[in-house]
Amino acid sequence: MIKFITIMFLGMWFIDSNAADYKMDKKSGMAVPVFIGKVVFVKGEPVITRKNSKKQIVLTLNGKVKNGDTILTDKRSFVKVKMSMVDNSVITIGTSSTFEFKTFDFKNKKVKKSVYHLLNGKLRAKFPGKNNTASTSIEVRKSVAMGIRGTEVLANVRDNPSNKEVIQIALLEGSVDAINNISKKVQTIISGMHQITVNGPDGEHIEESLEQLEKDEYLALLDPRKKLFLDYVQVENPDSKNGRDSSDGLTAPDPTDDGGSNWRKSLNELNKRLKQNRKGN
């Protein structure tokens, strides 16, 4: 009798709500959402592709994001998604970026798994404090994976002119365990730290550094109204002989340098030059 009343109540609830947003789970007898989040801010015309589809749909405010969706932005657009049906995480995807909502298995607050995938561009993500490494992770291409614990994280990935993959991860809150799938190295990144990883065009690991964010930059990033995303690490000017960039992607050239420096030096020197360049900006 109770089961009958429950089903009858749910049936009436479906009629009164947007039934397309929910489905009935046969095992639990509960109504579960078919989407995982909604667009809460949008600039420009980012597009979304559904899983197993090549069709692109222009995202608008309150647009729904589903399991397996991929969002693409151009140089004039970015988008913010609140994972309202998962854990209220907020995902902001920067310009010229590709981001996949890869895997979501959310039965209840204690039984869940979320995997996000940054394929290119910039990301800012804030996760609630109760998240743990077993349930939520971010993949940066196939090279780096992060286990999430109550974190506000920024990540960038792109190929520099030398076709080297440059990955940046910075923490504003909490901590992450970053696993390099190429070198197999695991590094814990805490609040205020910035990790830079460089991989070669053939998938080989070149080098990696971990340093403190400059105080002014860190404070600016804490307020998204001042600075929303992490700056890309600059690269050297292309080599005049072959038109290719010869840097490792870790540092920007010193404006007073004559271009004859060898940038393939130790990580200590690379980090030193990076700090000097930032102070000069």
C-alpha cells in the first residue's frame, strides 16, 4: 500500500514538474535527474556536444549539462557551470578551451564518482570541502590526473610553438595529488603552489617544477573579479633559423636578453628566471 502511494505521489510530481529532466530509477524507486549541472554564466557563444554526437549546440544561460558532454569555447567566449545535481561544484571554462564532463556515477551523497577532463585551454574549478580523492578527479589530457579534496584549482594546458605540451596547475584552496601518467610521479600540491609540467611531442616527459605563486598574483586570483584564470606560461620567440620555438615552455625570455641564452638548463634556474620575469611584469 505504501509503495502504491509512493508511486502515485511520484507520478503526480512528474506531471507537475519538467519530466524531461528526470527519470525513474527502478532499483531505488526514486526520481533521478538526467542532467548533472546548469549554465549559470555565459559569455559569447560556447557550444556543447552530447556524448556520441558530433552536433554542436550553442550554450545559453540555464542550459543543461549531461553526463558525457563536451564544452568548447572560442577566443571570445567562456562559461560557468554549477554541478547542481551532483555536489554544487562550480566549473568555469576559459576561452579557446575544450572540457569534457567525462564520467558521473551519482547514486547518493556517499556513493558517487565524478571525472572531469580538460583537453585544452583554461579551467577554474571550486569543489565543496567534503569531496575526497576517491570520488572526484580531474584529468588533464592523458598526461596528468588529480585527486580532489575540497579544492579551488586552476589548470591550463596547451602545446607551445615547439609542439611541447605545457601543463600548469595552481591551488587557491585545499590540496590535490597530481599524478603524472608519463613519469609516474605523484606530487601533492597545496594552496598557493604552482606546478608546471612539460612533455615532449612524442609523449616523453621532459621536466617538472613546483613553486610558490607570487603574492600579488595569488591575491588577485583569490578574487575572480580581478583575475579569473591562471596566465599561460610564456615561451621563447621562434628560432630564426628554422622558424620553430626552441624553448622548453617553462620560462619567458628576459626583455634585456639578446636571445643567446640556453633555456634547457636546470629546473632551479628555470624557476629563478620565471620569478624574475613575473616581477618585471
